[in-house]
Amino acid sequence: MSVDLDAIACYYRIHALGDPPTDRARFAVLRRCLPRFAELFARHGVRATFFVVGADLEEDAEGRALLAELARAGHELANHTHTHPYDFARLGRAEIAAEIDRAHAAVGACAGSAPLGFRAPGYEINAEVIELLAERGYRYDSSVFPSAPYYGAKALIMAAMRLRGRPSGSFLGSPRALLAPRGPYRPRPGSPYRRGDGDGLIELPIAVTPIARLHVIGTSLILAPSWLRRHLVQVALRAPFFNLELHGIDLADAQADEIPPRLVARQPDLRRPLAHKLAALDETLTAARAAGARFVTLAQVEV
Ligand SMILES: [Zn+2]
């Protein structure tokens, strides 16, 4: 189980909504959603991986304290860049390195030990990113999302936004990712989406189903009708490795957390009641336990 702790401001950039909120909603993901994940995982005996944006730790002492507590409880804190730039993989080498290094320091100080894993904003990496992570002793990257249906849906939404004259702040990554292996692999030097034979850093792709490569992530489980959700989870559980990616916002309560209505209008998952979303994830974790799944943090995955 991994949770990307993207702040509300990230969704403002994706949906081109202008200046993000400066009131309570600003820190809603760390202060309101994170404790709900902690409770959910405690109920099921899950140790999870939280991908943390470095700058959020510097700006929010309350969120930082919550994360430090999770680290002490055995959860993993990993690196999700310092400022979550959607053009991360298009930046120059020095800027990419700075994004990794600043978050590395902030997350390490919060967790009490250096992060071992990385996830790129918007799932986009390149050979240089992998190289920089390996140089810094990272054990894994978990950014590859080899889902053609997800990629296609994102491309359509972005094209529609461009046509309306309000281009998304997000970017469409390389289509080569769609052919990447579904299970853990060691990337080939220079070709991060292909299996190599070295003994370097491991890539831990985000879960997709075999053949159709339907994405099995928090949003798809929350929005799917229950028969489809159960089916996706059962199929994903047949693989030896099921990397279920969630986002902090998956457990937002739009009203109680005072999420601005203009964002709620753009994000269908925010219009689902919190009780529904919790029930969907509870059911998923119960199914995983019934199937004999062993929950580990991503740093504990062995290849
Ligand atoms: Zn993110």
C-alpha cells in the first residue's frame, strides 16, 4: 500500500484552477486525510509507504509531527520531490537533483532515517532520474504506471482542457511506459521502462491488470461499481506483487475538510461520501487478507 500525499494545491495545478486555497484546505491532506489512513491501516495491521513532498514538511509543523509518528509506528516515508513539479522529468539535471536532494533531507529528518524510495510527480521519469537515485543509494523507484486506459483518459482530458484554453498543469509522460513490465524489475541503464540485468535499483510499477492493463489505484476502486472493484482487486491479488497506489485526497471529506467547491466540481472522487470511500478500501484490505496477502512497505519488497 502506498499513499501519495499530494496537497490540494497540486490538484489546482492539474485542473488549472488558479491560486490554491490559503485557508484550512491548504493542509487538509496531511492534517485531515493522513490520520484516516493511519486508522484504516492500523485496523488491518498494514505498514504502508507514504510518498511525502518535502516542502510540505517545511511549511506544516502539524503535518510533520503526524508523519514522524507514522514513521515511528513502522510506516515508511519516501521521497515525492520537494515541490511536486509536474514537469519534473523535463527539468535540467541540476534541478532534478535539487528536487530529489531537498526532499531527501526533509523526509530523512522527519523519519529519522534516509528515504530509500522515490515516486515522481505525474508518474514521469527518465534515465537520468534513475541514475541520480542510484547514485544516492536509493533502493527503489515506484513511478512507472503501465496503464494504457489511464494514459488514454488523461490524454483526452488534457486535450479537452487545451481546447477550452485552460491547459492543465500536468504533463503526459512517455508512451514507452505503457510497455513496461507489470512486476518489479531492474531498469536497463538508459532505458528505464525496460528490464535490465544489473543489480542496481529496483522499479516497482503501480498495479495494472494483465492484458487490458486496467489501472488498479485508489481512484479506480473508489469510483468503480462494487462488482468491478471486487473483480479488479481479485485479479490484482493473483499477481505475486500488488502495488496499490492511493492518494491522500482519496480519504478527503469534501464538506468537513472544507475542500473548495470548484475543486469538488472537477474531481468526481471528491463527490463520494467519505464513508463510501472508507468502505471501498476496507473491503479491499479485507479481501487481500482473506487471499493471504502479506503487507510490506515498498522498501521491504524483495525481487
Ligand atoms: Zn503526486
